[in-house]
Amino acid sequence: MAFMSGLWNSIVGGNGKEDNWNDVSVYYCDKKKKYISVSEIDKEAIPIVFAEAHKITFNKTGLGLDYTPINFLTIYHIDTRQAEVKMPSGHIDQPVIEDNRDGTVSIKYDPREEGVHELYVKYNGEHVQGSPYKFHVDSISSGYVTAYGPGLTSGVSGEPSQFTISTKGAGAGGLSMAVEGPSKAEITCHDNKDGTVAVSYLPTAPGEYKISVRFGDKHIKGSPFIAKVTGEGRKRNQISVGSCSEVTLPGKVNDNDIRSLNASIQAPSGLEEPCFLKRLPSGNIGISFTPREAGQHIVSVKKMGVHIQNSPFNITVQEQEVGDAKKVKVAGTALKEGKTQGENTFTVDTRNAGYGGLSLSIEGPSKAEIQCADSTDGVLAISYKPTEPGYYIVNLKFADHHVEGSPFTVKVSGEGSNRQREKIQRQRDQAPLTEVGTNCKLTFKMPGITSFDLAATVTSPGGVSEDAEIQEVEDGLYSVHFVPKELGVHTVSVKYREIHIPGSPFQFTVGPLRDSGSHLVKAGGAGLERGEAGRFNEFNVWTREAGAGQLAISLEGPSKAEIDFKDRRDGSCDVSYKVDEPGEYRIGLKFNEQHIPDSPFKVYISPAVGDAHLLEVAQFPDSAQVDKPTQFYIRLNGAKGSLDGRVISPSGKTDDCFIQNIDGDQYSIRFMPRENGVHNINVKFNGVHIPASPLRIKVGKDDADPAAVHAHGPGLGSVKTGAKTDLIIDTCNAGAGILAVTMDGPSRVAMDCTEVEEGYKVRYTPLAPGFYYMSVKYNGHHIVGSPFKIEATGENLAEIGAQETSSVTVETVQKVSKGAQKQGPVLPHFKSDATKVTSKGMGLKKAYLNKHNQFTVHAGDAGNNILYVGIYGPKGPCDEVQLKHKGKNNYECWYVVRDRGEYIVIVKWGDDHIPGSPYKVEV
């Protein structure tokens, strides 16, 4: 940017002298009474002003000024290029920027500290591509071995990380390197023949890697280095193939008994795991499990915590039955190299490896489709079909241990799908803490609805549910308001037409946050379910419960996306995106480099709406019944094209709707629901969703409420590897629904779910130490607190590789707690101190017959609670007592007595007497 100023040449000294911007602008303002304006970006960037003398030819309009300068001798250039260096100590230093006069600049810096530095380079206030750059400064002169490069501090899973080792002048000695981390990393070295060695390693899983570089058996300066490897842009797919030992136990059971039975098996080493029960055709109990060691095993089968007849049972596992990953044979070039857009096949032979589950995961630039076929000779043929070239990591485990060679690194070549990727990052600050008695707010955006159809309730930690107020802040933006009466985690349920909105029920902590992290971030909205090309599609992200951190939003698909972000400053934000091409897109949401629950989201973007926006829905029913036809009407309003309707049941089954022309532009859409629950009806016109689609309808008595489901027990805390643990999922008063429990972590877990009196008991045994995330969903919605973060410690009983997933699903029955009918309002948990209450007045010392005897109570410094006043005399309670709150916990009390004698005045703040109570009063 350049502008001209009528400053005298003598002021600036002429000829390329660099001036201070403040000096120039102040002088100019003083002398000419004109103001020089710069953009907001320029103000923030503190531009550098250069002065050069020129002979200038101009006219009145040629300078873009509203006046004609008298003597124009100087042109000033404002250069908004800016650079700074962040030193290891955290201090900021300024490098020297030199203009090379050829469209490039040189940045020179004389370091004053050793360690990792960050160079920030900005242009017009914005970081240039790649900024900030990291570089390492050594305090060691030539003759010593040093290492530098990005691979020593960061990397991306599945992509080579590089760094350089300099051995100039170091003399003779052996150079050795090692990389330790969550996965094995292949290391390659190349001698550059100039005293340096180029090193590359390939991490196959995200996490922290320790890079050790030794020269002459001694660590070089800075070794071991810590590199943080992310999983940016990686997609993962996995399958599991069961191979369990089955044993028949004595005793007959019926189908109803199986629901309430659970079983566990204890190995000779003490390892105890849940095992699966089934009723055999003979009526006997059958169990299936994965043998991990040979010898005598004990099987316990219990009903409601009590052993059934003949339990525990003893069974013997033979050596040849124990799963041994070393005996698994794999073959095929597809474990070394592959091609895009086609099937890449390899074989797995487990016939001589005993019993054990086979698990396969493939991670790489695309989510590869996996197929598994079991041939007649017992050899599995596994194929995968990637759509993008690059490095893929194949983890192959048998009986929870890697087969020989796993994880495999596969180089996939070929044409890609030309998918475009766009990403933005935003820093999220910790939302202000809320306290008891303050106004709490939760906001969400939901365009195209009316507030009359919205309802919200808040349930406190004590179990008290109250209606909350909903306000429309602006068009389509709503806020839920409530005033909490106790500290802790509250449940906020927001429903639209009696159906939870995306993201509901919400967790809302009053007081200090108890946990933080990506697993506590929620996202929901129409833009995560479907979208339209050529227009902005919106969704909400709630980060309040997760604390401070960086939110990354990426969108990948057939065309490049324009992403917009609006912070609401209350722990929530509005994200909108626009793409030009229809097709399938993936939206990734990460918080502090970790995917949030259910991310990435798969979204289908339909073509531009066209005439579909003209269509209207009429007479849409509020509810429907199973096996009874339900219909509604669509008006085309002059639109020309074809109408299509499909209904999706809660279980995921899809069925066509029956469409019939009624009269001209009006059509009826009819369908027959086959199960209870919320059904989605997709109505499309010319292949494009109409504005109201998908329509949602509640079928039958769907009283399943995820907000009423709670989980508790030792299985949600710190657990030990190899030890069976459990938790209770309380579904009392939550209605009947589908309970789905999923466990993600460093190993698969044996997990089962059985019915108990208050709901369902989930049991599992972790095999590897690390963090596990347990998702608990009820009818497709996370319950409050889900996913739960669980830390397992102890011995590693399974090989750690890629993340493993285990799940169990149960169709629940309706349960009612025994105390449900007796349950009434629960008192809030008050925080108060009765010793800080004061009182005064004649009514606490002496009283008169048939007159108002008064005293006052001051509890302004005593917190919040309830004031109790009672007066008892010779013949019983006092005839008349009245209290009046004067504000700020100050009260006025008066009473009337009818009999002479000695009275007792009791004043309590909550459950505690105030100082001086009980008082003795003479009448």
C-alpha cells in the first residue's frame, strides 16, 4: 500500500531513510491538521514506513485526496510484512527483514537462546503459508553431532517425517537412531556425502514419539527428542471376524431366563472376562469365549448376582485351542502395495492358530472399503478398495495380538478421486463459570422453525426437573435460560415437537468443570445431516464443557468448501459452509487434535433446490400407530417434476412411501410404520429434498428419553487391566428403547450387558493400559456424560496397535423405580453458614399479650437457605406468626400470643440454629 504526503523533504532526511510511523503521523497531524488513515489490519501490524524522494507528476484527482498538497516531494510506502521470533523462553524477538527487490524478502536472525524457535511471518496481518516455522538452535560449534528438522518435533500419521543429522568434523564414531511410540516406525537413512545424513521415519499411529540419536553410544545434544504425531486427514475402517470356543454346560434354561443371566470365565492366571451365553437347541446353556491360556478355567453363571444351580463350572482348555497370532499365515502382495479404485486381496490362514477373534483395520488417505470371504478350505480372503493414493497402515490381529509383520505399511498408487479439502482452526476460550443463583444460558441455532414448538427442561444433580425459558435472540437463534439451585452437572433437554433436537440432552456444569477434552464437545444441526449446493448450510458446536482448546473444522468432498465461523462467546458457536458441487462430503471436527464424538460426519449435498422450494407440506400428523397407515399431503404449487418419498425406521430399515395424485397439484403420501419410535420421512422432488425434509414423526408410545438415563459404577472410573469391572445404566422411568454401548480404546474388550432391577449392568475387561472412551446411547442419542473417559492401568495383556472398538446393543424393557410413586420435590443443596446470621428486636426478649411482637433476622452474609421460625408456649404453638422477606436475605418477623407464661422462639437457617436460638421469651 502506498500514499503521498506533503511533508517537506528536510523532515524525513530524504533518500530511503526509514522513519517511525508514529513520528511521521504525529508531525503530519500537527502541521497540516489532516489525518492519515490506515486499515485495521495495518494498525494491528504496526506497519513500517519507508520514505523515498521522487519527482511526482499529479493532478487534483490523481492522488485520491480530498485536497491538493502544496509541495509534494515524498512518497511513503507502508509495508505490512512483519516477522517475529518466539524464543524457547517465550520471549518475542525481532528479526531483520530485507527486501530483495525481486518480489522476495530475506529474513535474518541472530539467536540468543538454544532450543526450538518459532518464526512467525505475516503479510497484511495474516500468517503466510507454513507460518509459524520451527527451527532448532544449537549452542554447539562444528565438530559435534547435531540434529535438526521438522520430524524432531511434529509429524502426521502415515506420512514420512524427516530430519537431518550433521556429523561435520565429529570424527569417527558409530551413529545410531531409535524411534519409540504408539506404533513401530520404519527408519530410512541417506548419506548426503557432505557431512550430513537425511533421516526419514514413518509413524503409523498418532501420539508422542521419542526419537533417540546416539553418536559413540552417547546421546547427542537434545536427544531424546519428542515429536507429536497427529492423525490429520486420515480415514479408518475396521472389521472383526469371530472365532470362539463353544462349550455346553449342564442345566436347562428358557429364552426368558437367558436375558437375566450373565457369565464370566476365569483363567488359571486369574484373568477374568465376561463370556457370552446362549440357549442351545437342546435347551442347555452354551458359552462362547476366546481361550487365552491352557489349563483349568472356572465359569461362573449368575442370575441377579447369585450363582445358578451347579455354578461355578470347571472346564479345561487344551494347548492347541489357545489362540496364537504367531501361527497365523498371511500371503499376498496387497500387504505391500495396492491400487486405487480396485480390489486388493490377501489371504489369512488361521486353521492351525487355535481359537481367537481376527480384527483388521486399515487407515490411510481414504476410508477403504473392506470385504471378507471365507473359502471352503477355511482360509479367509480379505480385500480392500482405497479411493486415494498414499501410504496405508494395515493392522491385523488374532486373539488381540499382532500377526507377524503387523502393522503393515502399504503404498497405494493410482488415480485419486480428486476430492478437495478445506480446513479452518479457531481458538476456543474457557466459557465463564456459572454459580448457584446466577442466570445460565445455552444457545442453539435452528432456522425455519417457530419457538412455539420448542420446549426445554433442566434436571439438577439432585434429580429435580423444572421447565426452562426459551427466548428467540434473533431469527433462528434461540437461548435456553435457567437459574440453578445447586452445583454440579445439570441435564438440559431441548425438544422440538416433543423430539430431542440434535445435540440434546446437553450436559451443563454449574461451578468448576470436572473434566475437559474433545469427548465433551457436542455438534448438531441440519448441516451435519444434509445440505444443498450453492448455499450456506449451518450447524452448532458446543465446546463449553470441554474447556479451552483449539477447534479444527475440515470439509472434504467433490468441490472446495467455503467455511464460516461465528463465536457466540458462551461456549457455543455457529458453523456454516458452502460447496458448489453436489455429492458426498465428510465433515471432520477436532478439538485439541482429537475427533469429537461421532466425527467425521458423512453428509450428502444435494443439487440446488430449484423448484423444490415451492412445495408445501399439509396435514402432517402429530403421531402415528404401528401397523396403521399414516398419510399427509404435498402441494406442488406449480412445480414440474417427480415426487419421491422414503421412510426410515428407528432400526434403520428403509421403505418406500405410496404416492398418489389427489387433485391437480396435490399429492398424498402414505406409509405403514412397523415399529415404535421416531421415523424420518425423506421427501424429494426431482431428486432434491424439499425444504421440510426429512420430516419426523413419533410412532406409538415412544417414551424413551435419553435424558432420564444415567450411568454409575466402578467401570466408569480408574480400572485395572485383566480385571473384570462393571457399571450400571439406570433406565428407570426412561421408557423402553435401544441401548447401545460402544468402547473405543487401545484394545478390544470382552463386554456383555444383562438386565438388573434398576436397568442394565455392563461388564467388561480391558486388556491394555491407556484411555478408553465409552459411548452410551439411548435410541440413538448420547446420554449425559457420554462418551465417558476411562483410564486403565496395569500390565499390558494385548499388543497395542490402532484403536479397537467393541460394542453391545440391547433392546430394553420399560422399568419403573420402586420409589417413583412416592418421589416428590427434592430440596436443593444449599451452600450456607448459619453462624453468620444475626437477629435483633424486642420480640426475642419480651412479648405482650394480643400485640405484634417483632424482631428481624439478617442473613445477607450467610449464603442461601430457608429461614424457619417457630414459637411454642405453655399451651402449645403460638396463634399467629408471619415472616416478610425485605430483600438480600433480610427478614422481618412478628407474632401474636394469647396466653401468659414462658415461650420458646426457635430460628433456624436451614437445618441449623442461628446464634442465640432457641430464645426464651417472657409474656
